[in-house]
Amino acid sequence: MGNASRFIELENKFGARNYLPLPVVLVKGDGVWVYDVDGTSTWIA
């Protein structure tokens, strides 16, 4: 996961934990495309 693991670790330590977060850190969305902190893109429908 690269950069995402640092953010996920922070979420696990300081997050409210009122729900189970997804193991991804999104930084940008463009239409149906989303991008994570490692630069990977995927589309969501």
C-alpha cells in the first residue's frame, strides 16, 4: 500500500471507530474515477 499504510495507521490510532473504514486513502475524484495516495486510479459505478 505504500503511502496509504501511514494514513491507515493514523486512522486506526486516532479515528472514531464508529464504522469499519475501507483500506484505501482517496485523495481525488473526477467523475467516476477516484485516485489513491499511491497514484492508483479506478472507476466506481
